[in-house]
Amino acid sequence: MLFNLLSPGNPFEKKHKWYIYLMWAVIGAACAAVLTLIFNLTHIVEDPSYQEAADGLFSASPSLSVLVVLYGLVTPIAEEILFRYLAYGFLFKKTGRAFLSIFITSVIFGIYHLNPVQMLYGFLMGLVITYGYSKGRNILIPILAHSAANIVALIFTFAPFTA
């Protein structure tokens, strides 16, 4: 009974052609690039709480390859199972309202990031990624979008572009 209450359904409910997954990876990467550029141009990333959080994230390893595996694979899989599959799935099952479930899940995803800059970034990316999961009904869609977004963020961090 409890399992049925909490279970949001099959995470691979729909199967898609390969280009749908590629499209969502490109959408994730493009959104991350645009948000990163906007955040850099507006100097919002100069907030001390963001700098402290960013330093902590990237101190996990001096190796770019380790960071790519950690933030490009492990983190997206774990967070997408938690936020899209479980949280969104539960909310949608309870409310039957996709927009409300997308919004609430994105707010929670933003808050989870714990500093104002990443909260805003997480909320906005959460809207896009959760929408992708809502429409695609396959957990690989948000995992790929999230993975691509994180890899773009790593690229911007290690090879900053000047405005």
C-alpha cells in the first residue's frame, strides 16, 4: 500500500527515438550556456555565497575528468531520480496538474542548492528539465539534459569566456 502511494510510476514509461534524447541534451546545454552568460554578464556570480559554494564544488578534485564523471554523470542521475522521478512523480500523481507539479518541483530543486545564485539557476533549469520529463515520461530525458547542463557549467568554469 505504501509503495503504491509513493511510487510515481515507470521511469521509462515512454520510449523515444534517439534524436529526442539528443534534443533534450542540447536544450539542457543551451539553457545552461545562456543562463551562465547572463549570470556572468550581470555579475550575479560575484556574490560571495556563490563563490564559496563554487569553490567547494570544484574542490572535489583537481582532475577535470573526475569532475566530469561526478557532475556530468553521478550527480544528474541521483538528482533526477530524486527530483524528477520521485518528487515530480509523487506531486503529479497527487495533484494531476503538470504545471503545478513542475513549478513546485523546480522550487524545491532551487532551494536544494542552498545559495541565492544557485537557487535561481536551479529553479530555472528545474523548470526546463522537469518540463522535459513531464512531456517525455522517460527519466533519461532529464538525466541527459542535466548532464549536458553540468558539463557546460564545467566548461565555463575551466575555460571562462570573456564578455
